[in-house]
Amino acid sequence: MEQRRQLRILLKLRAKGLFFTHLLVCIAVTLITYTISMLGGYVAGLVLPPANELLYAVDLSAYYPRIFLFYGILLGLGLLTAPLTMGSYAWFSELSMMRTPKVRDLFLWVGDFKLAIKAFGAALWFLGIWIVWGLVFLAIPVGIVILVSMKAGEMALSAVLFLTGFLLLVTISGVVLTIVRASAYLPALFVLAAHPTMPIREAFRECGLFMAGRRWEFAELLLSFLGWLLLGSVTCGLITFYLQPYFNLTVLAFTQHARATWLLENGKGGMDTVWTPETIIREEDDTDV
């Protein structure tokens, strides 16, 4: 546990160092991606009924089309911004290796049709993982909730209260397990962004291998950002320009460490030039000469 905590601290310190060393360009990249996402979210919000109207509505069925349209727009936005997201991951990957990428490199996945299609495919694959694990851990409690709600009138109040409390605990456990299992595949997107020639299936398969035994460790890393997320809600998202690059660089550092450790332990070959600092590559080239 102590070793995991120390590693987490080191990874976050490295991410902070990279961010503050390249402060202005990191903010510029985050501003571009954040603005596009905010505009899409604003458009989606226009079709959603006011919260007070939904809260006091007697029959919600009349609002279903607008609610479904809202989530459809958000899903479409997620897919449309997938190339930009992958481009940002690739940009941070280059930055972490001291290669000083340009802001325009953020759009490399947007401007290349094959890479854009691959970004869509990776986003759908990742979404599918969330759906599958959600069904695995939440289908049973949700089904029981529906059954209990149908039979509540025939059951004693004490039995209903007991089942309600029990199902609440089961549901919370299911949500936690879903997050732990599904979010463990987030590093696959960073691997794919840095290695665009790698097939999508191979990136996720490899991620499943090097994240085995590290899922809870990764969950702890994500949980360590909870305070920042709460602070972001208080500051109306202003802290996003610090939090987003800090988060991306930290997850990237974790991914690089976990994958390098796995490759070393399994004798998977020599140096990965994509995730080797530019200075070391130059030293290798000078040695060969």
C-alpha cells in the first residue's frame, strides 16, 4: 500500500512538473478541447426541459423524446470529438517525451480520415466496455428493484425497507465495481493515441494484460482527483484549465509505467521509441555512430 502511494505521488509530481514547464501551451490545448465540448453541451442543454419543470411534472412520459434527444446529442458529441480527444492524448504523449509538439498537432487525428475512423472505433469500444461491465454488475440489482417495486404493495413494510437498504448497498457496490473494471481500460486510449498504427483490438487487449493486478491501484489514482473535481464544480469549471492537463499527464504517466513494467517482466522486446524520452534516443543514435 505504501509503495502504491509513493508511486502515485511520483507520477503526479511528474505530471505537475510537465504542466508548469509548458504552462501556456497546455492551457491553450485544454482551452481548445474544453471550448468545443462546452459548445456541444450547451447545444444539448437547449433541448432538455428545465429542471423545475421535470421535478414537478405529473407524467414524465411526455418529456421522454426530449430527454432521449439530449442523451443522443451527448453521445453523438462524444463520438464526434473522439478524434480531437485522441489527438490531445497523442499531444500530451509527445510532450511527456520532451518532443515539444505544436498546438496544431492537436488536430492530427481530426485531419486524417483513417485516424478519425479509428478514433470513433476506439470510443465505441470503450463505451461497449462500460455497457458490458454495467450489465454484469448492475443488471441483477436493477432487476430486483423493478421486481420489488411491482410487489411492494403485497409485502410488509419492514420487508420493503430491508430490501431497499440491501439493494442500495448492492447497487452502490455494483457501481463501484463497474467503475473500477471499466475505467481500467482508459489507458488503452493513451496507448492507441501514441501508437496510431496499432489495431484497436490489440491496444485494448494489451491494456487488459498490463492493467491486470493494477485496477484498484488505478482506481485509487482516479479517486485522488475527486477533491479537484469538487473544487471544479465550485469554481464553475475555471480550474479545468489546470485539472484537465494535470489529469491527462498523470494517467499517461501511469500508463507508461504500467506498460513498461509489463513489457520488461514478460520480455516483450527492446526500447519503445515512441515512449522513450528524446534525449535518450539521441544518446542511443550517438552511440551507434
